[in-house]
Amino acid sequence: MKTLNTTLAVLVLASSSAAYAAVDFASFDSNSDGVISMEEAQVNSQLVKIFKDLDTDGNGELSKEEFAKVQ
């Protein structure tokens, strides 16, 4: 069930990104340090909901590779 919820959240995030006109990794990485922190993710409620699932190494940040799962 968790996988289904994550999949649905990823789809919603991907579709909502179109509404934000080409929202991509760089648009979330506001300080340009190469990762998306939870603080940076706060601009998108769907990303916040799936943040922990995307953060596969559990370091509290999303790398470009981890974020790529939503695209």
C-alpha cells in the first residue's frame, strides 16, 4: 500500500510540476548546493509527502538521482 501511495504522490507531483511551468531539480534546490533539503521541499506539499520515500539513503536530502524518480 505504501508503494501505491508513493506512486500516486509521484504522479501528482509530476503533474503539478507542469502547472508550475517546468519545475525541475534546480527550481527546488534554491541554494544551489546540489541537493534538495526538506526546507527547500516545503514549496511543494506533494514533494513533502513523498520526501522520505524518495530519500533512499536516509540522509535527509534528495540528490538529483533520488529526485529523478518523480520525472
